[in-house]
Amino acid sequence: MTAGRTGLREQKKQATRQALREAALRLALERGPDNVRVDDIADAAGVSPRTYNNYFSSREQAIVAAVTAERESRVAAAIAARPDGVRLADAVVDAIVEQYTDPDAQDGDALLLITTRPALREAFVDAAAAIEHPLTDAIAGRLGDAGRDTARVLAASVAAAVRVALDRWVGGTAAAPPVAGGLVVPSGSLPDLLRAALAALAPALDAAERRAASARHDPGRI
Amino acid sequence: MTAGRTGLREQKKQATRQALREAALRLALERGPDNVRVDDIADAAGVSPRTYNNYFSSREQAIVAAVTAERESRVAAAIAARPDGVRLADAVVDAIVEQYTDPDAQDGDALLLITTRPALREAFVDAAAAIEHPLTDAIAGRLGDAGRDTARVLAASVAAAVRVALDRWVGGTAAAPPVAGGLVVPSGSLPDLLRAALAALAPALDAAERRAASARHDPGRI
DNA sequence: TACAAAAAGTGCGCGCACGCAAGTTTGCGT
DNA sequence: ACGCAAACTTGCGTGCGCGCACTTTTTGTA
């Protein structure tokens, strides 16, 4: 179904991409991220430095990709996998939490490295933006083609919420300002942060779903 | 109130920033964006190239800033200016539409240039992300300090929605896929696109506002 | 099987972004 | 009025991102 092109060409491309991101992470762990030149990564993966840049547009992106991998498409697939009867908001939230709790992603060492270095933290958080397009398709699948525009906005919003949760999880952009009265929990568990962030969007997802359902009963309406 | 630091120092900084962005736009219009070196911009603004990079982290950013300017803080101020009785969703949507319809921003020539070159389009669309932080403060102001986390998610979502609207307005990232059955309006007017995109988030804003109101009546509840 | 079109890889070169370690200006307390 | 500390500017050097033109590999077709 989602096979796309399955030729030798595509196979090699994926292999190269994987070789690059794994080399990037391995070298970063071995020597520390600041002692890894792009040439080293390309060398280790057996391609030219120029080719490296055809796959990743920043060194941080390559390192982070080793841990982020194909999460985007997995999220979309996970949503599509939920039975149609499930509330859209639940399908989205559960799918995301599920994919961000994948034991594979918990490469202890790697995450420690990433959450330590500011540049990597930023790249890691920004990587969440990649779920937007797959998410759009997944949500549009539920809303019907009439709701494509709405789906795009909702997907972008969900991605933004995930970004916020991740940012908070890794310690935030800067030190939190000293709040006067309230006690501020430093970080918390990632699933909790994700659910909390996404909860704010549930009403919007519900409304879109309701609208789509009524449109199906009365196609003449806008 | 929102004065911040108003010393000579800050004054000079703003002057430099303005000189840089205006020089960037002027030169880009005169020679075409590809024939403008960073050194030229710095020269024209009377600072060193290195200083230029303390203000803008990409050439595109500087050019786009001339048209984007201080829109971020204006949006926040516009929201704060609405009377407290107004529905939050309306305050946000109206403030944003108002600020993105500022006649100043319609520097015909500049917008033509920006919407033409892909690199500039991207920078222009991405510039919308800058409204997130001011928006967070503005929304948090309405929701009360208990809703700060929610405010951040909502602000990020609103910014994302604006991004989507702008992206559509400037012609989209790539050519739209040929939809089978439906007629697709190419672009439409910016205010309409903004309202359409933000409409999907209205239910979330409403829900947050209701929650905040009930929390005010019953502070013991979470 | 042979071949032409498409796609991916590669070498080169140019600006650019940014860390670092000075030098310079502004702000503030005494 | 003075002087110190913090903020801003600047020159230098390094590695990187990417456009361009060219070679090599893969794919679809005759």
C-alpha cells in the first residue's frame, strides 16, 4: 500500500541514509559531537561529503535522525491502524504517545548526548515538524477530502504541540523565569507532557470530526 | 508598561537593526537578491559583516524582516487591547488579521520579490513563528497564570495555523497535487485564508477560556 | 539485449554562519 | 565625577551548505 517505489534505487538510497545517520551518531558518541567533521561522517558511510549534504542539511540533523528515524511515518500508520469508531482525538494522541515511547528510541547514551548539547536539543525538537505531512494525510483520511484544509491546520497544530512538549522535556530553550507564586515541575515524563499538551487541542479535533460526520449526512451543506 | 530597557544602548540597537533590514531590502530590490552579498548589506548599514550576523542569522531573514518588522509584538499588543469581554478566539483572530492587513506591509514591490523567490518565500513564512512567544504572553494574560502551559500550546498552534495560511497564500511549498474531483482555488485573499485556518482552532480556544473562567470561580479545582 | 532518459553521486568553488578573543561603548553604583 | 562591570562591536579563522556542471548508475522501452 504505502510501498512507493520499491526498486533497487530506492533500496540503496535508504541504505545510504541509514549508514549516514548511524555513522553520525556513532562518531558523535565516540569523540563528542564537536570533534566530528562532516567529512568523517561521509567517509564512515562510504560516500562523498557532497552526497552527505544531499541527505542532511545540517550535521545535527544527521545525528538526531539516528534516534528520530522513521517516526513520522509510523505515527501516520498508527493513526490509520486505529478502528474507525475511535474518537479522532484519542487516535491521534495515543498514536503519538505510542511512537514517542518506542523502546528503540530510548538509546540512553544517545538521548543523554542530545539533551546535553543545545544545538542537538534544538535539532531534536525541530525534528518533530516532520510529522506534519504524514499527519495531514492521516487526519484527512478520517475527515474526508472535504476537510483537507482543516486537516492541514490540525496536523500543523498537533506538530506544534508535540514540539512544545519535547521542548519542555529536554529542559526548555532557556532557564525558566522564576515564577512568583507557583511551584514549577521541572520536566516530568514525556508521555505525560505529550498528553497534557495535546489535551488543549482535543476540542478542535472533536469539532472537526463532528463537522465531517454531519457533512457526510448532508453533503449539500458547506 | 511594555517599555523594557529604554536606554541609549537599546535605541542604537534598534537603529542598527532597522538600518540593516532596510539596506537589505533596498539592495535586493535594486540588484536582485542573488547579487547582494552580506558584506554589501553591512557596508550600507555602516557596520561590520560580523555584526550583521549578530542581528540576522541568514540573508533571507534580513530582507524579509523589512516587511515583517515588529509584527509579532503588535499582534500581542492588539490582543491585549481588546476588551476583556470579547471571546478569546475572536480577539486572537481579529488581532492577527488586523496586523497582517497593515497597509504598511503591502510594499507591493517587496512582496512581489519575496513571493517570487523560493528562498525568500520560505523565510517569509517561517517568520510567522516569531509571534509564538508574544502570543503566549497575551493568551496567558487572558487565561490566568494557571493556564500558562495551555497558553503556550495554543500560541504555538495559532502560529502554526498562520504559517499554513501564509504558505498557501504565497503559493505553497510545491505545486498542488491534481485533485480528482474538486475545484481548487489557487490562493484567495490573505484575510480569508487566515480566518479559515484559525477557525479550526476556535473550539480549542473556547474550551481553554471556559476552563479558565470556571477555575476562577472554583480555585480549588485543578 | 541494447539504448535513451531519469536519477543519484561527485568534485569544485563560493559565500556564509558563527566561535573566539580582543577592543570599545554604555550603564550604574559610590 | 569616577571607575568598574556588563553589553555590544569587530577581525580572524574554520567548517559548512549548496549551486553548478559532469560522471556513473538504474530504469523503462524497443
